[in-house]
Amino acid sequence: MTLAVEVSRAPRVTGVPSARLLGAWAGAAAGRRGARAVVSLRVVGPAEGRRLNRDYRGRDYATNVLSFPAGPVPAVEPRPLGDLVVCASVVAREARAQHKALRAHWAHLVVHGVLHLLGHDHEDDDEARRMERREIAVLRALGFPNPYRVSVRG
């Protein structure tokens, strides 16, 4: 059994990839650690994204992705890895500003969020380099470019 991804979206949120794609990207990020596990992925608008970021991180703005790892749970299957919250409008705005394909940016943020659920972080330089290398490798395997390479329009 591979990673199960339960997708929900807030009303009036548009421009969201299919649940199948979101699940494929999350599963690629989780790898073997996603076997017999489940992730809940909620796509939200800017008001909900801002409220969650403020309430849980003390930052009063909508952010692209929030990760809430599951705490210790009894031995159940599928095993919960945690929850991801993605703010669709922030993803779209960032993709435009960074000159990235929207689908590639969605894939990157889902991969990034799942890696956080698995315990990866970027609090110091070494952790950030390890996490970025993993993101780049997963995205390359999915057919996406390096999200950290600067794109310049001519």
C-alpha cells in the first residue's frame, strides 16, 4: 500500500491540481516512508491561510504551505503522517513572481511540505542543504526543474 492523500479544498478555491497529481507528488516525496501512511492535504484561500499561519506560527500573513506533523499515534493503519495546508492564491502569486510554471510550483510545495512531515527542516544551513537536495532529486524524478535555480526572463 502506498501513501494515501486525502484532499479537501475550501469553497471558491480555484487553480488546484487534481487530487491524483497532488497524491503522486506527495507519494514521491514520502518514498518508502509513505507505505501504509496517510496525509491530509487541505487547499485554502488567503483568509484561512493567514489565520492558520498567525495562530500556529505567529506570522500574520498567508503563506504557501503549512505542515503539521502527526504526533505519536497508536499502531494503526494507515499511519497518519500529518496535515498539509496549501494556500492556492499564494502559490499562484509566487509562481508568477518567480517566473515558474504553476504546476511545477505546486509540485515543489507539496514535496516540501511532505518532507517537513517526515522530519526534514531548514533551520540551519546543513539541514537546509540536505532538504533542498532531497526536494531537487524528487522533483527531477517527477520531471520538474530545480526549484531553487534562478529563472531570468529575456
